[in-house]
Amino acid sequence: MQASQRKTIKSVLQHLIPAAVIYGIVGMNDYQLQWQPLMKILGTLFILTAPYVNQYLLVPQLLLRFRYYAYAVGVLVLISLLLGVTVWTEPLVTPLLKPGKAFTPYQVKDVLVFFVMMLSLVAASTAIPLFWQWVQASYHRTASLQTELENLKKQLSPHFLFNTLNNLDTLIYADQHRASTVVHSLSRLLRYQLYLSGSGQVCLRQELEFMEDFLYLEQLRHDMLDVRLTVDDGVQDMLLHPFLLMPFVENAVKHNEYNGNAYIHLHISVISGCLRFTCVNPVSRRPVANGGAGLNNVRRRLSLLYPGRHMLQTDNNGEVYTVALTFNI
């Protein structure tokens, strides 16, 4: 069975099942036996009028367009019209009643019961399209966020590749042995970016290995750069999303003071069940192109991946730049 045929059958059943249920519930015992099937059909159609007009006309044209007052008026007008049709048709169908049966005049409580019943049907029919809209909106929002996260993660990748290629270009003629080491480090970097980082969360140990390869390559280009990475015991097996820490390391490399005491001090620990990452580096006194894309991207990723579960603090006193990131993973 093709998908279009299954969709058609599903759509037909969605209409037939409620109609069959209402047909079985509607009681027309006051009518003559030969007229009961016809009156049950008419009664079913009459009851379905309010929810169908509401679901396919009032909700999409008024409610979903935020015209709430117009929607409320439309519902009241619809129910009033149905009440009017009921009052108008009763004299026409009176001859079909069994002998001794008759319609009683409408009282206030009868009108209230009619409105309550119809409002209940309208409310039920309103919940259906609103629920499906919520489901579709949630699906599209999730897909959109996933796409955005992938795009943000990809925006970080060129920085790594450009840095390592620059290192390779510097060393390939000067020191072939060190250039070979660069090629192996580059291979590990690309492997992590292309394969390991695409599997959702990664082990912190893998992220640290990537970080160490990157910093090793930077130290080849900047001999005076002192790197100190300390990691508390039992932390490396924790899981986190890839490339959350690297933009801060890249930023520390880019804006370091290479005319003086160039260093990057990194520390990763667990405090009260939260992972804490700190990065400290001296600030360059020479002007550096201010892109800021990497840090902006990681802030956006943190807000999407750890909403309300992270805290990012940065401090620049003119000489030292400090980043402190704490998040519950």
C-alpha cells in the first residue's frame, strides 16, 4: 500500500470513527420507528456541525491568527445559529414523532444546557488543531536548533584547520622531522573533527587530546609559549558536547602576549557536581584583529545545549584575561 493511500484511509477513518460513535450514542426513540435511522443521521450531522466549523474555519481563520475576540464572537454566533436551527426545525419534524410525543417549549435552563454541550464540543475540536500545531512547532523547533548547533559547530572548524596548516607551512622546509609530527597531529585533529565530534557527546579525554594536539602545534610556531594543563582525577571520563572549550583556547593563543611572558594556564575540575573550566593568559599589547565569532558561537551553543545550567564569566584587567566556565553536564 502506497503512502498516499494510507494517508487517505487514515483521513477517512478520522472522520468516520467519531461520526459512528455519535451515531451510536444519539437516541431518537421518540420518533416513529421508520424515521429513527434518518433522524439519527441528521442528529449526528447536526452535532458535528459545531466542531467541524470551528476546527476548519474559526480556528485557522481567527484563533491561530490571534484574533481572539473575533473567535469568541464567532463561536457564540455559531452556537446561536445552531440553537435557532433547532427551534425552527422542531415544528417541521413534529409529525414524525410517535403518538403522544411532543416538543416542550424551550426554557432558560434548556438554552444553557445547549450552549454548554456545544461549547464542550467546540473546546474539544479546538484542542485537536492546537495540539498538532504544538507538535509540529516542537518538531520544527528541535530540527531548527539541531541545524543551528551543527552550523555553529562547523563555524569553529576552519580556525583549527587554518592554524595547523600555517604551522605546517612554517616547518615543512625548516625541519622535516617536526613537519612530520605536525602532519600526524593534523591527521588526529581532522579525524576528531570529521568523525568523533559528530557522534553527539564525547568523552572529555578526547576533547583534551584534541586540545593538546592543537596547543602542541601552536607551541611549534611560538617557542616561547608556556602551556600548563591540569585536570583533576576522575574528570576525564565525563561526557560533554565537542568544541565547547576549544574557542577559549583559540582565543588565548590568538590574543597572547608573545613579546613578553606568553603562557596559557588551563585547569579542569569538578565542583559540587559541576564541571569547571578555567583559562588564563596574558593580554597582547599590540592590536589584534577582533573577530569574536568563535566566542559568540560558543556562547550561543551553551545557551542551546545547557539552558539555565551554565555560567560563563570573563575578566580582562588589561594584563591578564581569565575565562571561567561552569556547567552541569
